Amino acid sequence: MFSKTKKTERLDPEQREQYEYARARVKQKKNLMRHFVVFLAGAIFLVVINPVLGYGNDFFIKDWFVWAILIWAFIFLIHLFNVLIMNTFMGKEWETKQLEKLKAKQEKRIAELDKQMAQEAIVEAVKKKKEHDTMPSPPAIEE
């Protein structure tokens, strides 16, 4: 009742991995929302700074802020695509499947190399035996 050790519930490795994956996804989505908010604020700022305040009218491109917003929107769409679309297709399951494929390929290659080394060892043993059998035996010393 008054023991100093506290019993804490431990997560098994699979639950821990799922938790870390979910945490990473939440962080990705949070960063995407931040990017969206900064994009909106930045776009409004660019619209206010150019047409309303007249800043940048001496640039060689008229309405440069539109191009800046379009480029930024393109970057945001790439970010959106990466977080929402690519993670669906190339999510945790895809990653696990790819790892399993690579491990299987690696194990197959190791087995092939072991087999090749065993064959080379047999060939070397046969060569040594032939050399030993074909060598003239030393003359017997008579006393």
C-alpha cells in the first residue's frame, strides 16, 4: 500500500510505434495548417503592400505580388499533396512492405553468397587433396 514503486502501464513496441506514427502525422497536419495560415496572412500582406500602399510599383513586372502569391500557392499545394495524398499511398503500410521486400532480397543475396562460399571451399579442399595425393611421398628413412 505504501510501497515506493509505482506500477506504470507499459506500451508494447507495436503500440508505441503506432503512437509515434500518429504523433508524426498530427505534427505534419499541424505544420500544414500553419503553412496555410502564414500563406493567407502573407498573401493579404502582399496585396496590401502593393496596390494599396503603392510599394513596388517601380518594379519591371506590373502586379508582381500576384506572381509571388501564385508561386507561394504552388508551394503550398505541393506541401498539401505531400501530407494528404502521398502519405496515404506511401504511408506506414507501404513503408513496412518495402522494408520487408528489401530484407527478403538481402537474405536471398546472403544465402547465395553463403552457397557460393561453400562451393569455393569444397573446390579448394579438392585441390588441396589432389595436390597432396600427387606429391611424391618422402623416402623412408631406414635405420
